[in-house]
Amino acid sequence: MNKRTLAILAALTATTIYGLNHSIAKGVMPNYVQPYGLVMLRVIGASSLFWLASLFGPKEKIDRKDYRRILICALFGMGINMLVFFKGLSLSTPINSAVIITTTPIFVLILSAIFIKEKITIRKVIGITIGLAGALGLILFGAEIRHDAPNIPLGNFYILLNALFYGTYLIIAKTLIEKYHPLTFMKWLFSLGILICLPFGYQELVEIDWSNLPFEAIWKIAFVILGTTFCTYLFNIFALTQLKASTLSAFIYVQPLLGILYAVATGQDSLTAVKILAACLVLLGVYLASRKPKQGVGT
């Protein structure tokens, strides 16, 4: 098996983990762990793993001029981003989460145009409009009566904010990712993430009743820390060594499909006409917004 094939398998594995995470993380909250408590477990666990892994990586020092940018990256990518996502997921459903999260490339496109003056074509504008219409459709019309989803419209809005904040993080982090080794970059981001999330998650963290946690909750927490946070990042980094970034980003389209199939198969969510229509609009919008124009064709 050649390296390109392994890279494709790594990218597919990372996307699969992300897709499953919507239902697995939802299965922990709020019965066993509150959302901000789960965020604290994630940043503490991932930080420890990245510091351990960095012992086998290059020894790098952060330039003084980069401290501020790293702090801003941690704020958007490891702080606010995670807090609103898990809070949103606790209020909404796995399918809504899996669909709305794919709007991230749309926000990246908009922010790229604003901050780095990337050209937006008419087709991309149409894609952005269609994709956001699908996401807003879920927020405004996707409400259901569910005991484990107490406020679906608000939860969907939080998840949409997560996509916005993560897109902002990707834009800000671009120069730092090119300058520092991934392990160096991530260990500091997650360490700062602990400090940022601590005021919000400390109380929920100490309230976790570890002695009465069933195995089901423990393995799901471990999945969020080891799988969704640590492994997916390493898999994607390996994939980038063999694949173009545009090729890797295309795997995000698989995430809602896997998330929906898993949620329905495990009985944690169900399909409705609104969800199907919204998913189609989001995926069509993201496809139009991110598709590269053909050579020689003006758009």
C-alpha cells in the first residue's frame, strides 16, 4: 500500500471519527457530564497527550512576537469554539450538528475575502447564500420536542457560531502552522485552552461523579479526548503530507452523511423533511462555494 493510499485512509478515518462524534459526545451530555465539563476534559486530556508526543518532536521556542497571535488562536480555536459547540450539541441533535458544522468552509471563504483579500466569484456567492439558507432553515424551522434536546433553535445557533469561530481560527492560524511544527503549535494552543475554558468549566468538571460513571460514559469521554481531538489531528497532518489541502477539505462532505447514518442507526436522532432539505442546501452551498473554477472559464 503506497503512501497516497494511506493518506486517503487517514483522512477518511479522521472524517469518520468527526462524523461519529456528534452522536457519541451527545450520549455523554447532560446525563453524565455537563457540556463545559466535557470541554475541560477535552482540553486537559489533549494538552497532556500533545505535550507527551512533543517529547519525540523538534525542540522549538516560540518567538515573542507570535505570543499574541497564538493567544488569539487559542481563544477562537480551543476556547470559545469548543464551548459553543458542546453547549449547542447538548441543546440540539446530532444530525443538526453534523449538517451545520459543514458551513465552516463557507465562513473560511468569507473571512478569507475580508482579511486576506481572496477573490469571491459569483458562483461562490451563490454557494454561500444557499449554504447559509440551509443552516438558518435548521435553526428557525428544525425544532422538535425531545427530552435530550431542550432548546434546538438555540443549540443550532451555537453550533453555527462554532463554525464561524473555527473558520476565524483557521485564518488566523495559517501563518503559525507554516512556521512551527504541529506538535509545538498544538501543545501551546491546548495549554492556553485550559486557562480560557477554566472559568466556564471548572464547576462542571468538579461535579462529575466519577465513582458512578458507567463504562458507556467512560469510553465515550475517552473517544472525545483521544479520538476526536488527538488522533484526528495527527491523521489529518499525515494526510496533508501526501494530499493537497483542497483534496483533504473535500472529505468534510462525508461527515454529515456518516453522522446522520450513525445517529439514525443508534436511535439517537431521526430524519425529518426539514433536516433532509436543509442538509441538501448546506452541502450544495458548500460544494459551490469551495469548488475550483475550470481553467479558462470566467466566473
